[in-house]
Amino acid sequence: MGKQAIRTAIKADLNTPAWEQPQLHNRWHPDIPFSAKVAQGEVVKVETLDWTGGQVGNNDSADDIKYCDLSRIHYLSGPIEVEGAKAGDVLVVEIQDVQPRAEQPWGYCAIFDKNNGGGFLDDHYPESAKAIWDFEGIFCSSRHIPGVRFPGLIHPGIMGCKPSKELLDVWNKREAELVAYHHSIGTERTVANLPNPSYAFAGAGDETVIEAVKKEGARTIPPREHGGNCDIKNLSRGSKSYFPVYVDGAGLSIGDLHFSQGDGEISFCGAIEMAGVITIKCEVIKNGMKDMKMKNPMYIPGPVEPHFGPSRYLTFEGLSVDEHGKQHYLDVNIAYKQACLQFIEYFKKFGYSGEQLYILLSCAPVQGHLAAIVDIPNACTTLGVPVDIFDFECLPKEGGFKKIIESNCALTSGN
Ligand code: ZN
């Protein structure tokens, strides 16, 4: 038998409001109805909107980021019913291709306001800023960050199966306990986003489903044991992901496609966010959860990646001593932050603003690694930046560097 034509299992219209498209949803809940069905081994295309459902425009102002409504995100395509998948199985998702939408060959990367989403460096860069990236085949460049061009490693930020009601209850309980604890000790930061009825969207769900999803639908921001917003840049073409299946039919949802992202996705809207189309093939390993003692997803990266050569990374080291000189005990979070801040200070010498570099570090193909987490009291992380993404020489040299960059990224009005 010859090969079948590839069917588009889910369409997502760029010109219709996201919340009017019943094949999409923006919360995790077992009762959200399946919006498509695939056979095992069938290759299908799935169209997606960008994570915000079109709230961000191709313009030179970061106001749309500053006022972005985060109760609406993420708009996901699905849930897809996989024929024959049963609770306890493992779903294998092979990504055959990921592309931007032909109608929209651009994306954006941005810094969220400290009071609306924030990001890894929001104590240092609390205000919104944005960069638009134009796609040119596999490459991208930005009028808001001159002097840089690199190939994308296109991937979905979010893939995951429907949670069971039991698992959803576990998530909601443990996250509510975390929020309550931080409330009790006076933490000002938002430490988790609990279910929120505002703009909760249950796809084709009826009134009863909508009510349940408003009340208890898990937000899509964190990755959890079903997958979700893992933001792993290597889940690109040719990769295989293994997800625990909690309900019959699996209920795979996909969204938040990225043209490129650095390890850590540090500015939160930190990848080059785009609307796109992904080609997938689903298969099932019967009883895989028990046989492989699976708790969290696993994956095999694809064989196609941008290639910079091992000696073409300028690698910044970070230790668990914070910017005030305080010693912390093996704190990897603080160590990675120090590596990021050192990259920013180094490249500011070429004339870039801190915001431009914060954005660049989020979305360029940088590699974050754990070097050591045993040498008390300091954790040691590394941040490798491929120097060939810059169209100028940037390796360390005597005499320092000349200022060559003179323009900034998009800022908010009044800045
Ligand atoms: Zn994203």
C-alpha cells in the first residue's frame, strides 16, 4: 500500500479569536472533550496559535507585553484522542517536522513586567521589553537586536497528556499548599498560579465542563509529570517523547511553539514565540508506565541541531555567591543567575542594552549545564554562548571592546 497523504488533524485560525475555536483549550482538565482523533502510527499535522492567542503584534512597542493578559494563556491544540491508548500506557510522540505558519513568518521574544509574569532576572530588569524576529528559512534575525543571526532549533514548548481527576487533585492540592506556605511567611512573589476562572477556556466543553474547568482546571504554566510546559529546546525534528497516559485515549495537547530558545528560557516569554504547524506520529507502549516505572516524561533528542563546533562557545561560569556577595549553599538557581548576569555585563561593552542581552540570552541557542553540585558551598553552572551568532569578533582580548551597537529593543511607551 502506498503512503497516505498527511492530514491536518487540528486547524487553528490566526484571524479568529482563540477562545472561539473549540479545537483549542487553555487549562488542563480531564473533562475537556477530545477535539481530534488519530490512529496509532498515523502521521498528522497540528496547527497552533502562539502561546498568547495573538495578543502580541509585529510592531515596535512592548505595551502589548506589559498589558498581556496571562489568565488567557496557553492556547493549546487538542486534546487529541489516540486510538487504543489506555490509562497506564506510555504515549510515544515522534516529531517529524515543526514550522512557522506560512502566513506569519515572524515571532517575538520579550521580558515580562515584574508585576505581570516576571522572569529569571526580574530583580535586575523589571520592565517589559520586546524583540521581533524575522524568519528566513532556518535562520532568524531581529531589527531590535542588531549584529546577531542564528539558525532556529524549532520545537514545541508544551506537549502533554490529559491528567486524570486524581492527578489533577494532587496538583491542585500541592500547589495550594506551596502558595499557602509562602503566604504564611510573607513572600511577596507569586510562587504558583492556582486555578483561575478568568478566561478559562474548555474547548468544546458544555456548561458543566466549563464550570469544572473554571474551578479546578490546572494552569498551563509549569511542567508537571504529564509533560506540559517543559520548554526543552531539543524536542525538535526527529525527537521522540515518552509521556505517561492517565486517561483512556491519552488526550495529547500541543502548543507554545518556539523558533528558538536557550537553556532556561530565562525571560519567561523567553523563546522566539510563534504560531506554527507541527507534524507528529503517535504510538503507544502498552502498560509502559508500570513496566518502565515511569513518573516523569523521557525523551530522545532529534539528530538535527544547529552546529557551532565545541570550541566556538564562550562559556560563562556561575557560582552560588549572589550579586551582593552573599554565600549560598549549593544553590543552582543563584549560580545560573550569576552566569547570565556575567554574560550581560560582558556584551554590554559592545553597546547593547541589558534588555537586549536578557532577551538574546533567552532565545538564542545557548547551552546551560550543571558543572558540579557537590563542592560545598558552591554550585557551579556554565552558560555557553555560541560566538558565531554574532557578526563581529567577541572573544576576550586585551584593550577591551569598541561600542558598535547603537539601537535598542522595543520598550513600553513612556520608556
Ligand atoms: Zn513559549
